[in-house]
Amino acid sequence: MRKVECANQKKNAAACTCTYLSCERHGICCACIAYHRASDQLPGCLFPPEAEKTYDRSVRNFVRAMTGKT
Ligand code: SF4
């Protein structure tokens, strides 16, 4: 991945609920969204905590977490 600079990275990272802290996109929201969108996924910050920590970023896991339906 090309190194992306973001003036707001520290501020974004401090507020981000994604627990994969070693990710090079952490706090660089545009890169995070683009990365997951390219795989039909959602960024970790959208998931409730129990679902987020599975690191399954699929739309299916998001719907399951938010509705209880698969
Ligand atoms: S949601 Fe994915 S790309 Fe974004 S910071 Fe977490 S692990 Fe990295």
C-alpha cells in the first residue's frame, strides 16, 4: 500500500473503535473505507464492540450484529 498522509490521523485514531491497532490505515479513514469497500466490507468502527473484535468486516457480519439475523 502506498503510504498515505493524513493531517487528522492522530485525532481520528484516538476516536476510532477498531481494535486492530497495528493496522497501517488506523486513523486514516479514507484509506480504511477504500480498503474495506474494495472487498465488499465495512470499516471496523461501524460494528458494535463484540462483532468488531472478531475482525470479520463482512456486510453479513454487520447485518447479523445489528439485527440478529443472518
Ligand atoms: S477497520 Fe480495517 S482498515 Fe480500518 S483501521 Fe481497522 S483493520 Fe485497519
